[in-house]
Amino acid sequence: MTNPDFDSIALARRIPGWGADLRPENRPGVPKEKVPDNGTGAHWEQPEQQITSVRIFKTIERPEVTPVFGTTCAPKGLSGVMRTAAYRLGEGKISRWVTLLLADRVDMFESILLDVIKGRAGNPFSEMGLGTEFRNRREKGFMPRGWYPVIAVGIVGLFAASRAVHQQKEKKRFATFSDEFKKVA
Amino acid sequence: MLAMTYRGPYRVRLDEKPIPQIEHPNDAIIRVTRTCLCGSDLHIYHGLLPDTRIGSTFGHEFVGVVEEVGPTVQSLKPGDRVGVPFNISCGSCFFCKKSLYGNCENTNPNSSIGAGFFGYSHTTGGYDGGQAEYVRVPFADVGPFKIPDGMSEDDAVLLTDVFPTGYQAAEMGDIKAGDTVIVFGAGPVGIFAAKSAWLMGAGRVIVVDQADYRLEFVQNYAQVETVNFAQVDDIIMTLKKMTDWRGADVCIDAVGAEADGDWLQTLAGVRMKLSGGATTALGWAIESCRKAGNVSIVGVYGPPINLVPMGTAMNKGLTMRMNQCNVKRYLPRLIEHVMSGRVKPSDIITHRVPLEEVSDAYHRFSSKLDHCIKTVLIPPKAA
């Protein structure tokens, strides 16, 4: 105990419920491993196996597919091929996780393409919830802080590009003017 | 039915999806009446968790009404008001028999590191989550709990993850009477970890964050001291000075993979994804804990590697405990705390919005706009 000013009576008076679970027997997670007091609700030794026609990936660190699993968003396209490759690797390998992350990004582009083809492309502005940005961001500035460098670089880039274009035009104009001047002279 | 769907990093929308069906004899279909955004939802919203597929529905904190049950379900019937723990557990495996429901080995075929979770990528089993009008709940006889009469759905929905997770965080710290506890993160889990530290008899509780509005909230809600790490030169020195230069007895990491405070960690772990997130808060927990103290970790990190000061932890003789929350084992005690009025979980809810505004809700929570702490989404059929 490192707090020299500890006063349990004052704390109990000030804080509702202070010390209610001070005794280990009042802490549900003590000891760490224990047989559940009132059972778990399971009335089976081994759960029945879920059947599905959806393709389910299984980690190679398990002997078989688990009795239940989710069936949402079956693998598809190039991202599906990448995920298939990733699931052939052990979970301790970084390449497994990086391949899955890359597959997620490929999946995103595939989905955008599919949305456009099917004519149901969403509005990225509203999907990103940026409406709330305009309504709510008062005290913190107008855009997320992470965008500031991007915006700054963008503005500087645009300015530099417009200067370059302007200078090119001026050069050209001056060259044309000089040629005409020479002709007249 | 209407369901939130993930479209890519920072993009979600509401889509029409088929109503889920019974796929296993012990399944139930729940009509969702309240569902929350969780801080860990932000990790998948930001595209940090591998195998988060486009079209997935997030949401692992939800309550609702039983709509349909599978042929072997005994404990629930249509019409029951239930809350559903975020982790899916079989109740009969090696781990469930030891009350370690968060480590169930029968619900996640995709990875051996954890159990299946609702709406949290295919790395945790590929289940659709509760940010929808309906959700499929496997092992309905094991996970769901009936909401007691007199308990509001707003209180109940916070018993499906954040309150038990915060409580387990404090419990894993093995708090003794008078201990000084530092909680890193003033989000919902950090708030409940602080509150639970008092229940366990802490003598002093300090919460660290950089959002002033969150620190102000936790000061009032949990009667704790606070430190804004962005307003001090060196957070470790500040905390050591506050704790007689020794450090705290117990430090809790309630932040996880997207911690701010160290640009190198953020660059490597969050921007470049060279490791499973920024371990800044965990590093601070290790540094500011006293020798032979306890560090408890409930912040979520990605696999497989992280930059953690293990040398410091070893030399200080720290005990480190961590786990996903075994929600089911905590429910009876936490329901008692709620019903007795010791803790009022729903007080942390700052936003109640229709499910249709899910995109705005994610952005508001992610960018900490409008003093957002906890958002509850209400599907149209529950309004």
C-alpha cells in the first residue's frame, strides 16, 4: 500500500459502494480458473456441428472447424484468393496478418467496383459521417487534425503548380513578344 | 432488415440485409432494441484488424427481444428480454468449464487466439454483429442473460461488455485495501475500471487521458483524480511524483492499439502497421507501476507483435494480467451492483441516436466530437 493518507471510513462515506468487493470471495473472477457455480447452461458434452455451404477458413493451428461459426461475407475475388493464401500460414507469422490486411484493402476496391457496376455506389461523404463534422466540430477546429498536413501540402502544392504554370505562360508570352519585336525591328 | 455495413476504413453505411436464420440447433434470433458503439469498434472501423471484410456488420454490445429459437434451446423463449455478452461461448469446452468464457475454443475457426465475438471481423469468427435490426446468437442457452424486471435496457446494454470489462480490469489488478490505482484511458472501459477500483477498496484512483471533457466526466462520475498527459512534460515523472516516487500499486491499460502520446509508436503501429498498434499506454502502465506491482491489460491490440518495454517489466518484477472479459461470470455480481444503485452504468451514455445515423455516430465517436463518451443506437423497430 503506497497511499499514506488512506482513510477507509472517509472513502466509504464519500464513494458509493466503496469496498463492497474488497473481499476476494466477492470477486467473481477469483480464483482465475474455477468450475462455474451454477453450471454454464450447456446441456451437451460436445456441441452439434453447424452445417453450411458458405466457405469457411480454418486456422492451421486448429484440428478442425469449430462447432459454430459466422457465415457472413464469404471470401470472393482476388481478396478471397489472398485470404486463402494467408490462412495457409501459422498465426505467429507476420506475413499471415499483413496478407489479410492487404486483402482487406483489395476487398474494399473490389466492393467499390461492384457497387458502381450494380448502380448502388454510396456517398463517401455521408459514409464517413462528415456531416457531423460540420455540425459538431467547433472547439477542435474544422477537420480532423490528421488532415491538416495533407491540406497544407495540398495548398502549397496547388500554389506551386499554379505558379509554375503561370511562369511557363509568361515565358511563352515573353518569347512570342520578343520574336514579334525582333520581326518589327 | 436494416444493418450497419462496413465499407472500408472510416466508412460505414446502413444497408438492407436478409434477416438472419437459425443455422445451428442452439441458435436464437434476437430483435435488437439497443446497441452501442464500443471503443474497440473503432479499431475495426479504422481498418486495423486483419480480415475485416467489406459488408460485415459490427456491434458486440446489444440487448433485445428473443424473436425465434432453435430446436434445442431450453432457457429462452420468444418475447424474452435479453442481454448478450460480446463473446460467444459453448459452455462445454476446456476453457468454459473453468469459467474462462472469453477463451472458448469452440466458436472461432479462424484463429486460435480468442473466442468468437459478435461483429468483430473474421479474425474473431466472422459473425455479424448487433448494429442491425436482428442478430443471430449462437449457443443461446449459454450466453444471453434475461434482463431483470426493473432494469432499463440502457443499463443492461452496458453489462454486455464495458462494465464487466472495466470490472475485470480492476479485478486482474488484485487491488488491496488502500492501493493506489492508475487507469490509463477515460473512455467507457476506463471509467468503469476506475469505478470498480473503488468497489475493490482502492485508496486512491488516478485516471490519465488527454480529452479534458472525458477527464471532467470521470472526475464527477467516479470521484477520481485526473491527469491530462498532453498538459504535462513527462507523464511518467508526473505520476511518480504523485505516488511518492515509487509508482502506483496497480496500473490498468484501458486504451489499447490506438493510443496517442508517442509519435513513433503511432507511426509504427497505427500509420505504418508495422506492429499490432501503438502500445504507448501499456508502456506508460509498466513505467509508472511500482516495483512488484500489478499491471492489468484490457486494451485491445492487434496480432502478432508489439513494442512493449518488457525489460522494464521484468526488472521491476511486475505481475501482468490480461484477457478478454469473461462477461458471463461477472453478470450476477454486476447486476447486483446495478440493482442496488451502487453503479448506474447508463449515466455514461451521452448520445442516443437512431440506427439510421450510424455513419455520423461512428465519426462523432472516432473524432471525439460533441463530448461523446458512449453512443447507443436504437433500431427503428425499437424506437
